[in-house]
Amino acid sequence: MLILISCANAINAQDGTKWRGPESNGTYPETGLLERWPASGPEILWHFDGLGQGFSSPVFASGKIYLTGLEQTTGYVYCLSIEGKQLWKKPYGPEWTESYTGSRISPTVDGGKIYMVSAMGRLVCMDAGNGNILWSKDLLKDFDGRNITWGMTENLVVLDDKVICTPGGLKNNVIALNRNNGSLIWSSRGKGEPSAYCSPIVVKLPERTLFVTITENNIIGLDAGNGTLLWSYSHTNQYSVHANNPIYSKGYLYCFSGYGRGGVKLKLSQDGSSVAKVWTNGTMDSRIGGAVLDNGFIYGSGDQNRAWQSIDWETGKMIYSSVEIGKGSIVGADGKLFCYSEQGEIALMKPLPEEFEVRGRGKVTLGSGTHWAHPVIHEGKLYIRHGNVLMAYKIK
């Protein structure tokens, strides 16, 4: 990806990795990874078994690992050493105990602070060194937010002095808060729709910076500096679930969701003030697994169309598909694809011109519950979270 996109400032010793990689697009800047895995799958270097219930993936900052989890009715942030030893855990408030019990959000770590919002709508800023809460806001009470069927699920954007989020209220639809004290910087009415499980992206253009997300029935683009709604594009599905990050590349956006909806490629105007449809594709209707854009092709799995697929970025046509691995989530690095299926399979796949070549596979046998957490690649290791267990696999 070019430098036109960023979802945070450049990573340094005090800044952290983010949900789905440095640019929130599922691609990690790792090199020298194994071309093939052993027949039994990659080696587990260590595992930590005390995370509580949840679906968040790990993030990394200053040599530490951060995750969230639910114990009884309380949500916690866990801080682990890079060797998988617990350094501390701190509560951030009540967490989701209804359908699909557990924490949803990966922390965003930036400038020595942790930012996250619970499924119950509590946004907290914590000290990344010790987990102490520095400030908090209730998005439902303080900003007329509306919760949604399976709880708020938004991995937060931190941009310059702002943390930006989507309460989904009629008045305060999208808001920017001062990252240091939680005071309101701007509020946008957006389209006045509830949020839709989407984790937003930030697109930096020469003229302005955009905040792009998907609410109940629309893809929306806001001026990240002042919250002005610049454009919207209708995007609906059966349950108003749009849990995948949009993907940006060279002036174009790709937005996609499940339940048979599929995706649309949009062309941004040069100043980001409008969009125009380029193509639509209904085959890759990923519900929650994300996608990867690599070398001119989009890779991911469907929901109702359960196969893994390769989609031509220029035309939107499906090039090939495979059901060798069950549907699930995907990330990419070093010209390779790393898949984690909802059946608990992990797989290394090489995208070739006419097929996916499976170059390694294994089975996640630790943890319990649904296999929904997205994989993470960091410093030559593949991290998989399954329920209360985090596993670090050797892939370099």
C-alpha cells in the first residue's frame, strides 16, 4: 500500500500495532517467513491459558502484548510479556454476557495509552504501563448512542489528537474525542444510523483526511478534521452486520459484508468529497473474516458462498475458488496467506495464478468456543486466540 493510507501515526517505541496490521487491511510487513509448514503444522512456541472469554486479537507495543477478555460479568485488559507471561490485568467495566458471550474489541495502543470500547458502550483510555483508567465515556448515556444486537464492536481509530468512534446516535452519530482527556472535539450526525460492527479506516489524501466506516445501511466518508459528512453509498444486508474493515488502495475503496451481500469497489474523487461505483461482486460475502488485497487480487472467504476466493481488483470477477479449507478469517504477509477457519483449522496458502496452493495446515486444539478471532503476525510468529487461550506459533 502507498503512504496515502494510514489508520494511525507511524509506529514507534510508544505506539502499538493495530487491528489487522499497520494499515488495518490484513497485511503485515513480515519477510522471510517459512515457505512451507511441517506436516504436523507449525510449532507452538508457547500458550497462555488465562484470557477469559472473548474474540479480540492481540496487539503489541513496547515489547508487550495486549488483549481483552471477560471473566464472569467484567471485562479485562490483559498485558503479557512477549514470552507469554502475564504482567498485569485490569478491569475496564461490565462486558457482554448475552448471545456470543465475551469481549469483542482489540485495544488500540498509541502514545503509551490504551483506547477501547466495550460491547456495552463504555469507551476507556488506560495507561499502557499499568492499566489504570485515565478517563472514560459512556457512549450510550453521554452521546445518545444506541447499542446493537450483539454489542458494540468497533476497533478504535486514533488520529493525531483525536480518538474517533461511532456511537450511532441520531445526533452524535460519529464523534471525535480529545485523546488525552476525552473532551468532545467534534460531532457528526452522519446518516443518523446505528453502528454496524464495522471497524473504520482513515484515508490520507493530499487535500484532506477521511474517516470511512459502514453504519446500518450506508458506507460513509467523513472529513476526519471536522466531522463533515462528505458522501454516503447505500450498502445493506439482512441483519445490518458490516463487520469487515473497508480496504483502500490508490484512490479506490472496497467495502464488503456477508449474508449474500458481497462487496463494492468505489472510486474516490481526488479531494475525497465524493465516490462513484466501479463494480460489485456478490460471491465473496465474508461476514466477519476480513480480506487481503495482494498483487492486484482480493482474497477471502464467503459466508453463504463458503469458498475461499480470488477476486480481480480491476474487474471484480472471481478468478478461482477453493473449499479445501473451511471459511474463516485471513491475513497476509510475505506473499503468503494465513487462514484460520471457523472449524479451527489454520492454513498457509500460496496464491498462484490459477489456484490456491496449500503449503501447510494444522488444527487448533487449545481453547474453547467459536473460532472467530483474527490471526496476527508479529516478529516471525503467528498468533491465534481461541477463547481463553492465546497461542504463538513459529512461522519463521
